[in-house]
Amino acid sequence: MTHRTSLTIVLAAGEGTRMRSATPKVLHPVAGQSLLTHVLAAAPKGSTASLAVVVGPDHQAVAQEAKRGRPDAATFVQRERLGTAHAVLAARDAIARGADDLLIVFGDTPLISAATFERLRAPLKGGAALAVLGFRAADPTGYGRLVVKGERLLAIREQADTSPAERTITLCNAGVMAFDGRKALDIIEKIDNANSKREYYLTDAVAIVRKLGLEAVVIETSEDEVRGINTKGQLAEAEQVMQARLRKAALDAGVTMIAPETVYLAADTTFGTDVTIEPFVVIGPGVSIADGAVIHSFSHIVQASIGKNASVGPYARLRPGTSLGEGAKIGNFVEAKAATLEAGVKVNHLSYVGDTHVGANANIGAGTITCNYDGFGKHKTEIGAGAFVGTNSSLVAPVKIGRGAYIGSGSVITRDVPDDAMAVERSQQTNREGGAKRYREMKTRGKAPKDG
Ligand code: UD1
Ligand code: MG
């Protein structure tokens, strides 16, 4: 692209009532990211690009999500929902600054790509006042129809205002438009609400452009890219399209997947080289998997970093804040949360490791549990490098197991164990005696502590 400046306005003021949800529509996730974040990620970025998001009056959370996805985003509130053109004008101050290209996109079309925005901008360089993204709809019902004569776009007709002949048109408005930024405000301000719904339709811009003797063109794309999400069914369809894309990108990048159609990825998952993912793995947001790591079947991983040549599962659950060092091994039925496991650590079977730091090459035996919660707060467990924790041990946090220490099977460790010491403890003595008393008192006073 040249050095043309751009302003992208994302319309996200709708309630999305058809989602039947208390959550605003654009905050629903596809591949672990909100619809809005997907659109923001595709919009032009960099020093020549600015961004505005139009939100509804009670949409604090949408404004916050916009800032999270793009800290450079300005947000504008559309107080009344009077139509798409009215929504655009909520960002009038940003438009008035006069970028070369004004791009308008809906917040509920998460499959749009950055390349399509660039294709749409190209005709503006050639002097067109407006470029509209169109697609051939399998079923055009509900979409605005593009009325064309040869190459020329004459008008867009909304479903409610179409003639029977116009209703047969399958070339539809995707909802993404690019205006010559210096003419946009003039054009959009001329739009009125003289239609059956009494709404200010952005789509009327086409006829106005024509009346002014300016050029309007259509750029076509695939229906898959411009699917608008209005219902939970459409959200699930978009998820399928997105998963297919993510799996293909992962395979293209060299990830080995035996049954890619059973693996769920997040939009931000990153892979090193020679990563293997076995069937039926679910990866949520914030996951990185380094070179040579293997994720075995039926594992569930969210916000975790997996080191080189590490091995996870089958049937492992890695919760937020888990970090595995090089060659670390998490076996079956192991859950980890806020846990750093340094290189070569083994937790092979049936364990819970939470709020814990484990030094290099420590071995955590089957059935080991870090008891991190005492009914009130969470506590840390520190396990030194090279320590050996025997099977079925409970490590009652806060507690430190020294480097190279040896914990006998079935121990309940309630006190710190020095480096290289050997501890075999099965007493009832506990560093939680105070806590236990407090817990009982609370209960007798009818105050249940919160769940762990
Ligand atoms: C719109 C287009 C239609 C196109 C279709 C593609 C118009 C008039 N119609 O119809 O030609 O084929 O999208 O999916 O533009 N919004 C606001 N404030 C408003 C009204 C809408 O922010 O006052 C936002 C909504 O949140 C949504 C977007 O604009 O993100 C589109 O609105 P929607 O009501 O879904 O328009 P459609 O009827 O789908
Ligand atoms: Mg819509």
C-alpha cells in the first residue's frame, strides 16, 4: 500500500438481541477471541492508520475490549440506534480530521481479512469515491442487494425496500465500504430516513455518490469471509470456518496433526518447529508451544507456555499461568495452574500442581497434591531442583521442599523440608491448625467461606 492515511470505523452499537445473551454481541468469542478483536486485528494498522469504534450507550465492556485489542482505538457512543449511517456519524469528529481513505466495517464480521481491506482501498487511489464489498449469497434473503449496470454500482436496496425483480439479485452488500475520506462526510450527511424502516441507511450512500456524478464500484469476495454473526448458530458456523483456517495455517507452518479436524486452536496460538498435536486436543487463548513439543490426546490447555521437547498428556489440563521448561513432562490426569515447572521436571500421573514453582529435574510422584487453598486464600509451594516427591503426598502450602530433598510416599508435608533432607510424615500436625479453627468458627457463625 502507498502512504495514504486511513480511518477505520467499526460499528458495534447493536444489541444483538438474536444472540439471546446478556453479553453484547461483539464480545462473543470465535477461536478464543471476541468478534470485535478479530475485526480490529484485520483493520489497517501502523502510523498512517487510525481507528474508531462506535458502541452503544451501555457498552462500557465493548469500549474496554476495543482498547485491549487496539490501544490506539477511539471510541464513540451512538446514543440512539437510528441506523448504520447514523452510527457512522457518531464518529463525525474522527471523520472530519480527513483521512485519505475512510473504511467502515461491522463489528460482527470476524472472518474478514487484512488483504480484503487493501483490495477495497485500491479503487480509491484510482479516483472512485466509494468501493463496496460484495459477495454472491447462497441465500440473499435479508441482505442489501447491489444494483449494478455493467461494472457500475448504481444503488444498494435493503430487503424491505426491494422490488420483486431486485429480490432475485444474489450479489449482496457485505457491509464493508471504503469512501474517499475527504468526500465521505458530505455524502453521509445527505442520507435521510425516507424508507420503510425509518432508518438512516449507510447503503443509500451509493445512490448519493451517483447523483453527485462520482464513481462507486464493487469489489467481490467469498461469502465465508463476510459472514455476519446474528445468532448462536452463525457463531458456531464462523467458529468452523475459523478453525479450518487455523488448522491449515498450523499444518502449513509444519505442525503435525494426525486428525486436524479434532483439534481446536485459538487465534493467537503460536508454534515452534516440529510440534505434534494428537487428536482431540483443545487449546484456548494465550498458548505457545515450542519446538519439538508433543501434546497428547484429550488435553485442554489455556494461557500456558510449553517449552521445547516438552510432553503433555494424554488427558492433561494446563490452566492459566502454567509454564513448562525444556523437556518437562506432564502425564495423564495431571492438572497444573499458575505453576512453573523448570526443565526436565516430571509429573507423570494423577497430580494437582497449583501456585507452585518446581526446580529443574524434580520428580513429582503419582497422586501428589499441592494443597494450595485453606478455605480462605491461596498459598505457594516451592519444590527445589532435583527433589523427589513420593507418590500420594500432600504438600500443604505455604511450604518449601528443599533442593534434592526426598519425600516418602504418602507424606503430608506441613513444614519446610531442608535441602537434601529426607522427610516421611504422616502426622495430623498441621500448619493449618489456626486455619482449621477459624474455618470451624466461621461455619458455626453461619458464614461459609467461598469456594476454592
Ligand atoms: C446491513 C446492511 C445490508 C448488508 C448487511 C450485511 C445497512 C442499512 N444494511 O444490514 O445492506 O447486506 O448489513 O450483513 O447498512 N449498527 C449500529 N447502529 C445502528 C444500526 C446498526 O451500530 O443504529 C451496527 C450493528 O451493531 C451491526 C451493523 O451496524 O454491527 C449492521 O447492522 P444490522 O442491523 O446488523 O444491519 P443488517 O440489517 O444486517
Ligand atoms: Mg447484520
